[in-house]
Amino acid sequence: MNQRQVWWLNPAWVAGSMGLLVAVAAYLIPDAAYQLYWRTPKFFDVGALWTTLACVAFFVAGATVMQWRRGVAGYASYNWAADAPWGMLHKTFWFCFWASLAGYGAWAGVAASRGANLALVSGVLHGEKGASYVMKEVYLVTVSGVTTLTQLGLVALILGLLIGKAMGWRKVLLPLITLYVLAGARALFNSERLAVIELAIPTAVLLVQLVVLESPWWTPSRGRWLQLVPVIGMAGLVGLFGASEYFRSWSTFYSGGGQSFWEFVSLRLVGYYATALNNGTLLISRLETIGGPFFTLHFLWRFPLLNTLAHAAYPNLQLDNVEVDPYMSILQREANPEFNNGGGLLLPVIDYGFVGALLFWLIAGLVCGAAYRQFQKKRPAGLLFYPLLFTGVVEMVRIMYWGEGRAVTTYFVLIPLAWAWNSALRRTYSYRRQMIQQEGI
């Protein structure tokens, strides 16, 4: 292993290790434990285990192939910090930051107009029974367009970290802290811990790659601890999960039920991952193959205009109809809707069938592997997109993050931004080549 690399930034290693660990654990956990701790029968059998491992293997193969490719031809003397179009990146950073703040402000205003008040906020903070549930289900329901704006905070975070590393942290530190505070409030009051996770993971990825691995103080001996960051991350996940579950479910439903708080947290955390694969297995057995990207590109059924096209392309698809939604109906009838993750690894099987799912994961691996190479080379597409893709890799056992609206919202900004950044680089290096040729003459 190169001394300037860490294994856990490689998508092949992350997907392979997590997929294998969770799949084997979900299979080995007995039916009695599923029934006792998570109130659902066990559906994840040996066939589902092999299907899951095959999906993991195809993703790993695709990502690994991209690591074997020869180096990508690049610009001579390329320096990402010196050559970046900072004027454009600064403007985009501030636009996304203020747009995100506007989204959070509007969301809070809508909640207040529906009757949310300081007494309810206090009830959530003090763990009063039912307060967290009422806040989430009655007052903070999704508002089309408004909650979409809040996701631009993720773009602001990525750009803020790039700006801070290259040009100093003074101007971006307060906005970055603000984004974390807002995400923390969202996790607390809307029971949405993914809002914090999707900031924390890109932060760790960018800081490790751009700050720690480039530090002159880096040595193999000093860097050994960095290989153990996943252990630290797991401890942080347990802490975040425990804090959110205290307000979300412990204080409301489960306190005083014969389990200690940390025993409850540990079992529930394991349950979120094990039941995701278990639910995916159940859904595969109950739903016919769709032949379309409902689960893998779910945003197509959520975004204005795009949802019209999706419904026109699949007029008989009933999965998106709330009144006859078989997804939640199946979980309510045969599993436990409290644990409603469908298992990201298995959802492509419902969309495309087994062979189609393997092809999907192979392509996903190729894309993530290519983005990782670009990230290591500090190219625009890698710096902008890989932190988001890595979040999806970490979460793929549980959900299909890449195709959710919360992630896709950022693509609408990052795709043209990456294109503009690359165009600026081409112009810069074309000019330099012309100057060198003129001097040579």
C-alpha cells in the first residue's frame, strides 16, 4: 500500500468489507433474534446471501478494474489549488450556502405556520413522549422545493472545504459550522440523522485526502493510526445513533422496557442493517421485476417534470401511489415498518432482475472506481463528486443513496460546475502551451 493512501477511501475495499460483514451477519443471526429484537420474521436465506455477495463482488470487480488502469493523461505540472477558478468556486459556494439557509428558514417558517411552537421544541429537547414523532410527522413534513434547497448545503460544504484548504479557513469556517449546526437540528427535530452523516463523510474524505495525506509531517509510522479511522467512525456512528434514537424512539416508546439504553442502541443499530437486507429479500419475493429504475433512480418519480415523464413511461406502476403503495403495505403486513430500509444492495434486483442487478453494480463499481482515481489525482470531477459517491458506497447496504432526491439535487450544481472547472483548466493549459511554443520560436 502506498504510504500516501489509506485503504478505507478505496470504494472496492469499503463495499467489499461492509457488504461481506453485514450479509454474513444478517444470515447468521437466527430467526428467533429477528423476532425478539426487531419483531420481524427472518427472510434472508442462503439464496439471498449469495445474491447479495454476487452484487458486492460485481461492484468490487468494477471498482478494482479502474484501479488497474494506467494513469490518466493529464496536464503537466498540474496543481489543483493553483489552477482552480476560485472566483467561480467562491460565488457558487456563497450561493449554495445562502440558498441552503433560505431553505432551512422557509422550512422552519412552514412548521411555525402549521402550529409548531417553542413548547413543542422544548418537549423534543426534554425527551417528552410523542414530541419527536409529532414534530416530524405533523410539522416538519417535506415541502417540495423548500427542503430541496437545504441540500445545496452539501455543495457548499464541499466547496468550503476546498476553499479552506487552498486559501485559508477564516472566511469559510463560520459558514461550515453553521451548516453542521443546521444539520444537527434537522437530525434532532426531524429524526433525520442522514443529514449529519452526509456532511460528516465528505468532510472526512476531503480532509484526509487534501490535508492529512499532503501534510509534510506525514510518515508511515505516524500514519498508521489513520488506517484505523473506520473504528473511530464506528464509535462516532454509535454515539450519533444513540443520541438521535434517545429522542426518536427511546424516550417515547422503549424506555423502561427491561433493556439498558446502550443495549437498546446496539441492538437497534445492528437491526437497521440486518433488517435492510431482510426487507430487500422480502420485497424481491413479493414484487415482480419492474424493468425500470424505480428504486435505483427514485428521484425520477419525485422531481417536478421528471415525475411526469416517469409516470408516462411506466403508467401501470403502482409503487409510487401512496394509497396502494405495496412497499409499506408489505412491511406492515409481513415485517416491521419501523425498520423500513429496503437494502440498497438488493433493490436493483427488483428494478432489473438478477442479471440486470449484477450489471448495475458492475457499472456502479466502474463509475466509483473512476471517480476515486480522479479524486486521488485531485481532478475537478473527483474532488467534487467522489465525496458524495463515497457516502453512497458507505450506505449501499442500507439504502440506494445515489438515486435519492437529496443526493440528486447536488448533481444539478456539481455537473455544470465540474464542466466549467475543466473548461477553465483546458483554456489555462492551452494558453501556457502557446506561450511555451512562442518562446521556443
